[in-house]
Amino acid sequence: MPENHEGTIVILSSPSGAGKTSLVKEISSNNNFSISISHTTRKPRKNEINGVHYFFVTNDEFQKLIDEKKFLEYAKVFQNYYGSLEDVIYEKLDKGENIIFDIDWQGTEQIKRKKLRYKIITIFILPPSREELFKRLLNRDLNDEKNAMKRMKQFDQDVMHWKNYDLVVINDNFEQCYKKIINFVNSIEKNKIIENFDKNLISKHVSSLLQ
């Protein structure tokens, strides 16, 4: 926890299907982090609960929140809007609560540009291989190959933003990936920053993902 007792912002981003949502859940359940619940205009997936996984709103409701400048960040992803309410986040941080975000690179850049007084840690998650990513997307979208292919095309653009993050982790082993993230976050909170990642290794891995 920072010395001024304000909370820390931890952001996890990844191309669709790389596993950031599962990591966010694991981090929040075992550590002092509450998940930022986004508003979204997309329809709920099976087993998703309003107010637990997302706040599901109409396009008009979302636009009203944009017009009223209520969002800390928002972005349009695959024809749907996602956004985090500013007042809710600030209130928790001011109480010393740590907040973890499950957002894409667009939202991350918006938060960084605001130059907030809170400590911000950004983490980018990569899949182990292109084949594994496609398999995960098919499984998540109930074998909807057309939708999976659309997300694979977007992947080629999204993955290039890894260079703008404090830590980049390959999610080839969930437990090891989780430990790397927690160790890195703890080191920054204690101001004892450990070596974050091998940029050459990550660059080569990204190149292999784009082949």
C-alpha cells in the first residue's frame, strides 16, 4: 500500500482470449483488490449477472454517461462499449482500497493520460500460442468459428500494444502467471521493483504469435 494510504490501481489487459479475466478473478479473491465492474452495452453471456460481472446498459444509457463525463475510461470493443465510472473508482481508492481493472489497451491509455495521483501498475497478458488462443476463443464462444476468426483478426492489432505496459506475462501456466503478477505488484507497492520481463523474449514470442 502506498505511504499516503491511498489505493493502488492495477490494470490487466490482453487480446481477447488470453485469459486476463480469470487472472483478475484469482487476484481479487486472494489479495486486497476489488474488481472494477464496468458498464457495457453488450448482451450478457450465459451465467453473467448484472452488477456482478458487468452493469449491462443500453446504448442510450451509455451515451448519457459519456455526455455527463462520468467515465474514468471507456472504449468501443467489437461493436460494444465498455467503461468504468470515475466517482466509484476514486471513492474506493481514497478509502485505501486497491482496484484491479480488466480493460483493453484503449482504456489503459486513457487512465495513464489523466496523470492521477494514485499509483498505477499496468500488466499485459499474452497467450502461449496462436493455436491455443483460437482454441480458447472457440470454447468461449461455443464453437462460433466466425466470431472467433473476427477476434483473431483484432488480436493482430491489439497484441502490438504490449510495449506500453510495465509487465508482460505469457499465460502458458495459470499458476505461474498469477505468481509473476503478484510478485511484481508487491514489489512495486513496497518500492522494491524487481526485474519485470525480458523484452527480447517477449518480442520474439509476439512475432511467433503473428505468424
